[in-house]
Amino acid sequence: MFRAIKYSLSLAAALTANFSFAAWDDLNMSPGATQLSQEIFGLHMTVFYVCLAIGIAVLLAMAFILFKYRKKEGVKPADFDDSTALEITWTVLFALILIVLAVPATSVMIKAYDDQEGDINILITGHQWKWQYEYIEDEVGFFSNLSTSLDKRNNLAPKDENYLLEVDEPLVIPTNTRVRFLITANDVIHSWWVPDFAIKQDAIPGFVNTGWTYVNEPGVFRGQCTELCGQYHGYMPIVVKAVSPEEYSTFIRDKKEAKIQQALLTEKLWSTSELMEIGEGIYQKNCVACHQIGGRGIPPVFPSLVGSEIVMRNKARHIEILMEGVQGAAMASYAEQLSEVEIAAVITYTRQAWGNAETGDGKIVIPKEILDYKTNKL
Amino acid sequence: MSAVIDSHHDDHHHGPAKGFSRWLYTTNHKDIGSMYLWFSLVMLFIGGAMAMVIRAELFEPGSQIVSPEFYNQMVTNHGLIMVFGVIMPAFVGFANWMIPMQIGAPDMALPRLNNLSFWILPVAFGILLSTFFMEGGAPNFGWTFYAPLSTEYAPPTVTFFIFSVHIMGASSIMGSINIITTILNMRAPGMTLMKMPLFVWSWFITAYLLIAVMPVLAGAVTMMLMDIHAGTSFFKAGGGGDPVLFQHIFWFFGHPEVYIMILPAFGIVSHIIETFSRKPIFGYSSMVYAIASIALLSFVVWAHHMFTVGMPIAGELFFMYSTMLIAIPTGVKVFNWLSTMFKGSLTFETPMLFAIAFVALFTIGGLSGIMLAIAPADFQYHDTYFVVAHFHYVLVPGALFSLLAAAYYWIPKWTGKMYDETLGKVHFWMSFISVNLTFFPMHFVGLAGMPRRIPDYAMQFADWNMMVSVGAFLFGISQLLFLFIVLKCIYNGKAATTEVWEGAKDKGFEWTVDSPAPYHTFSSPPSMESLKSSS
């Protein structure tokens, strides 16, 4: 008897101890990290409380009516069917509530729509399925890819806190600076959303939208693409790192330095194995989404590279596809996205891997050829 | 008792033909209404199965049962089927059954058109569903099919999708022409426009909305077709086209479309509430004006779906204000329903339970709609699960509950038999609990930042998503119970009276004819006096 009680008590204790419903922390919008995001949060809460009050009033009135006027013996229902005064009253009441909401909404809207130039202007381009960031004044830029491993996505490795919200290279911005984002897209419509900045702007091919932010404290802010952009729409997160202006200038200096180094690399003499090694990495990062791990693609939308005529025997066309993309298909141009070395390496890799070298001509491509392609085009 | 005498006796009340040809060639509004309703019930289970796949995939973080590509096909076709294959045909089914009976007409004005408008629907959905078995897979660009994802980057089956949408549109336009013609020409003597039952009014206005916007949708998909196959650049930025133009055109169709899916529900719920309150509807004329103003406003609010496309601020403010205005007529309707119940004599049979849940939960959907109307706040809500929660609240416990309510309300009149009231109540409570379990937590994950249409999500959304999935599975199972209840009613129900519901007395012509209603309802028009005098 005692044992049973003791057992059930300890079970209950264990259950309560283990019961942690993490989601209670994530019920509401985040107030965010900027003045604008906090104002939008305040507006959201105002509207929310007004709606909550209306909702509770209506539901309580309804509950009262349902209980009070349920059918009872000998009670006859009333037969009124109109009251102009009453109807005018509540119509006016609704209108007043809406005006009360419209006033703060308009003022916040005007603040959000300030599209003066920033101290720093960053061009953001959405690609299937990655973001490209270019610092307009400093003429440096890079691509930002999801860095969560396939093993985690396929439940083969444990997931951690930033699952699907982590990238190989975050966007770095300085604190206490007005940063303006110019947002566009290269293929389909994407949408760049960082909740902590309260910026959500669609990235539309052929259009340049703007958003701006002014972050006071350093921090890391995460967001996601919010417009359906194809099969990996859920896998193109945004990570923004706000750092002190000093740290930011170091970051830009390093970027410029790396750009010069990169240019020098095209002059170097490359071996097939060196190119293969780089190429495999590039392939895993940029190509597997469509052409798949074994290179077999998902025909007919994403063609197989294994045994492909172009990959085996037509080097010129192979380079052209990488540089120009394929009109009317999902294949984009990688001329901007990858360096000469990287393009040469990934072409070499696909021409060598999966038995393509044995069945095809097995020709490799060196960075100089890509540079020449670019030069000839000019 | 011989068949010869029977057929002679029923000279102009002859029964239906037998076998499949009865359904294929029928011009009878009741047969066609039933076919619409069965069709939408079948589509409900197909579209529902897709929702189950979606929720199974989202049960836990990480890849679960389908690939991201197939997930997108599920999301797209779930939306298309629920909108065009379930809610809209079901309302047309009710229109077919009830409008002639409510206005005292023998049938619809254009019976052959009626037959055609139904029979092209299975063709349209056959085409759409067949794309699942084609190379490249089914449409995968969302039910809103934004260009250029749906043009330059679409699977080759998009052409079948376009053709299918064209046929659906043709069906809706034919149905609407029929409904308007019937209402304008075939009302019983003395039934002036402002004496029409509210369901008839709501469909009268809805039919005009359909005629106005379906051609716009047809235009949008035709431009897509041209972009894909004829080398034009309507939506192709590279050729000087404009991807945002697509969204303007789509939502100019799309926003009236969402009211097409809710206005007939307003009519249905008004009838049910007045019947089970044993009182006349409160504010009849303001109900009519409210529906009309919602319909008119629906043409000037479309860009509130596009607050993040980068419109000029004047556009943002205009669409914010016009959208907020919709709250006024909608609020009037909710208050009118409450006032109808006020001082009534309420009973809570299954149709009334669903109607009450409609008012309560539609109010929640309406209030989250006001929040979404606030443009700067919408920067945070847009394309998150908050939006998913909002439109499911107005479409599931909104439109779908009104359809279930209507089915319980009128099925005794159609079959002459009562459904099982206990099972009906079980169905209601299961649906009510699970629908909230499914859609309420979506508000939370949306505000916390979960984008919509993603096949996998960050860890912080895990707990609520599991709850949503459990709710969705329960809701799915509950609807199988509905199918059972309907079949049990048809094959094994107790006989229903002419009036069916105690409170239905004098509430409309449909309650003056036998249960089941004769194959041809009114061979001579009933008189409005017959409704009044008996009270």
C-alpha cells in the first residue's frame, strides 16, 4: 500500500520534473533589436489587446445568451427583428475602434517607409536557394548558404539550437550605423525576413526593394526566406551579425584582401587532384540540391551529369553553361557566384567523377580558361 | 399499385431515370445538387489526405516521410483542391438544391447548362490529379502560383494545371449565370428581392462576384500559358515583364474569391440560427446590405496580400484602410446573429452547434484578420503560420463548418430521414476540439517566426507543431464519422416530418413540401401568403 503511494508520488515528481514545454517561451512576436522593430511590436500588442478585448466580449456575450435563453418550458421567444438605433450604434462603434487603430498604424508605417540612403548600402540578391550579399561601397561580396548538415536534416545526427537557422557565412553589419538593404532576386521571388529588424521585403527579379535598419547592440540575428521559391525554400536562412564599427572595418579589409588573393590564384599552376578536391567541395555546396549526390539529378527537371554528352565530350559548352546558365531551366549562371578557380574546379570534378573520365574525354579545365572566357566576352 | 397506373398518375411528377444515365443526363436541380455535394465530399477526403501528409511531414523537425519537392506538391494541391474542389462546389451544390426550393421555383432556369457546369468539374480535377503521375510531378508552386516560379521555373505539368483552372472557371461562370437567372426570373409571386431568404441573397451576390473575377483568373493563367509556350514576357523580368503584375491580377481575383467562399456561409448560418432560436432573423435588411458591402469592398482590398512587395506608401495606406473597413459589415453580421439568439428559445441540435461554432470561431478569424490588415505589423505576420492560422480559421471552422451545418440542417428534407442526432453531436464535438487544437497553436508559431510552406523547421517550433499535427489527424478522422452519419441517414434513418425542425415553421418554402422533397418541387408557384397565414 505504502509502496504503491510512494511509487506513484515519485512517478508524479519525475513527470513534472521532465515536463518542460519549451514552446511557452515562443508564443509571441519578438520585440526585436531596433527602434523600428520595437515600435512595430508595440503596434502589434496594441492591436492584439484591442482584438482580444473584442473577442472576449463577443464570446462572453454569446456564452451568456446561449445559457440564458436556452429553451425552457412555457417561455415564449421574443419576436423582434430590428432596431435601427442599435444597429447604427454598433456600426459607429466599430468605425471608432478602427480609427483608433489606424492612427498609430499610419505613423509607424511612415517611419518604416523611410528609404533615404544608408551610411552603408548592401545589395541582397535571392537565388535558388541562397542569399548573395554585396557591399556596394566597398565592392566586396559573398554568398551565404545553409550550413546545417544533411545528416541532421535526415535525422542521422542530433539537431542543435540553430538547426536550419545557420549559414556558412553570415551577413556582417556595423552597429550604430544606418544600413540600407537593396533587395532583389535572380530567378524566382524570394523574401528577405529578419524578425528582429522587422524587415520583410520581397526579393523580386527585375525590382529593387529597400529596407533599412539601425542596430544599437552587437548580436546575431536569424531569419528565413518567406516566399515559396521552390523545393528548398525552407533551407535558405538568413544570419546577420552586428559588430562594432571597428570590427566591421577589419571584416571589410579582410574581404578586400581575400578578393586580391583570389585573383592571383588564377595565375597559379593547378594539378588535377587539387582541382578535384576544391571541385568536390563546391559541388557539395552548390550543385547537390538539384544534380544530387551521385550526379544523377532528378530528370527531366534536373538532368543527370553522369554519362551526359556535354559533361563527357563538350568542354566548351560545359563552361558556357556554368557561366551563362540555361535559358528557361533552373540552371543559373555561376559567373558571379563562384570564383574562376571554383568554376574550373567544379567543372573538372564533374568531368572526372562518377566514371565520366573513363567514358568521356576526361579533359580538365584550369582557372585561366574561365578567366579567358570572361575576358573574351568583354 | 401497378407501374402503369403510377406513371400515369405522376404525369408531370415523373421520377428519375434509372442507372448511370440518370446522373449523366440529368437536368434536375436536386440530382445535380447531390452530385456537386458528393463530388466535394470526395475531394474533401483527397485534399484532406494531402493535409495529413503535410502534417505527418511536420510532426517533428527533420525530414520525415516525403521529399521537399513532393511536400510542395502536397501544399499546392491541398490548397487548390480545398478551394476549387471542396468549398466552392459544395456551396454550388447547396445552391442547386435549395435556391429553387427557397424561391418556390420548379427547377433551375437553365437545366442543361447546369448539367454541363457540373460534369466538367470532374474532368478539371481529373486533369489536375493526373499530373501526379506525369514526369516532373504535380504543380508545386503553391495555390497562389506566383510567377516566375509557376512559369519559367515550373514543372512541365503546369500546362495541364492551366487547362484545369480554365475548366474550373468555366464551370463556375456557368453555374453563376444559372443562379442569377433563376433568382431574377423564377421567384414565387410576391417574393420581392427584399423578401428573399438570406441564403438566396448571399448566393445572388456571390454569383456576381464569380462572374466578375473568374475571367480575371482565366486571364492570368492565359498570360502564363503565353509566357511558357508562346515566348511572351508578361511576367518575365528578363523580357521586360513584371512579376508583380501577376500578383496584382491574381489577388484581384483572389480576394473576391475568398469572399465567394464565405458569403454563402453567412446565408446558411442566418437560416440555422433563426430556426433554432425560434425567432425571426435580426436586422434582415442590414444583413443584405452587409453582404453587399463586403462584396463591393472585396474589389478594392486585394493588395493587402502584397504589403511586402514594395508598393509605394500611398498604396500601403490605401489598402490598409480599405481592408480595415471590411470589419464593419462583418461585425454587423456577428452582432445581428447574437441579437437573433438574444431572447430566443434556443435548442442545440447538430446544425445549431455547428452554426454557433461558426460564429464564435469565424469571429476569431475575423479578429486576426484585423491584425493582418495593419500594414506595418503585417511585415512581421506576412507569409508566416499566423496567416495560415487566420485563413484556416475562416475557411475550416468558417466555411467548412457552415457546410456541415447546412448538410445536417437540410439532409432530412432531401432524404426524408433524420440523421443520428447523438452521432451528429459526437461529430461536432470531435471536430470542434480538434479544429482548435490544429489551428490555434499556428498563431503562436507564426508570431514566433515560422514561415509558411516550409517542409522542415527550426527546433523552437517543435512542440506546437506536434500538437498541430495531432489535432489535424483527429480532425481528419472526425470527418470519416461524418461520411458514416450521412450513409446511415440515407439507408437507415428514421422518417422526417414535413417541417423537420420545430423552429422551421414559416421559415421558408422548403419546409412546406414533403420530406423527402418531391423530384419536382413546385409545379405551380407557392404563394407568399401560405408562409404568413399559418403563423
